[in-house]
Amino acid sequence: MNRERGQALIEAVAVFPVCLACAVALVDCGIVVRDRMAIAQAASRAGAAHVAGSDVERAARGALPSRVARTLEVHDRDDALDLTITSRPTLLGVAGGIQLTSRIELPAEVIA
């Protein structure tokens, strides 16, 4: 009986780090997905601001969480707006972060 308890303890010690790593990876994936949804929303608001003639970058920053808003880059092309942010998952700490880009095509009547 004592031997089985020791074996169960060793198995638990061996499996725990794997389970913990999986949980951390899942949380980090959630952070990246959340940031991806935020950049899509920011691109939508930037396009609306462009059509209205107001400040595109300010509108885009307002749609982003403050953690990624400071990494926002807006490139106003002739026919599109390109927005880029850097998502830095906090738990695994991907070196340099993950670049997320969203592009919104401007309608022809807005371009002219």
C-alpha cells in the first residue's frame, strides 16, 4: 500500500509541470485572440473616423486596451488604412511580442 502512494506522488510531480505549461499556453493564446479582436475593432473605428474627417489615430487608440494602445502604428495609404499593434503575452513572454495587423479598405468615394 505504501509503495502505491509513493508511485502516485511521483506521477503527480511528473504531470503537474506539463499541466501548468498547457494552462499558461492557453492563457497566452487567449491574450493574443483578445488583442486580435481589439485591432479589428480599432480598424473599424479608424475607418469611420476617416470617413467623418476626424483624427484616425485617436479613434483607433480609443478602441484598444491601454496595454497595446501605446504600440499602435497607423499607416494611411491612398486606398486603405493599415493598423499594427504588438501583442506581448504576459506569461510566456514571447521575445519581441507578436505583430498583429489589420487593414481596412476605403471606399472609392472616400478616396476621391
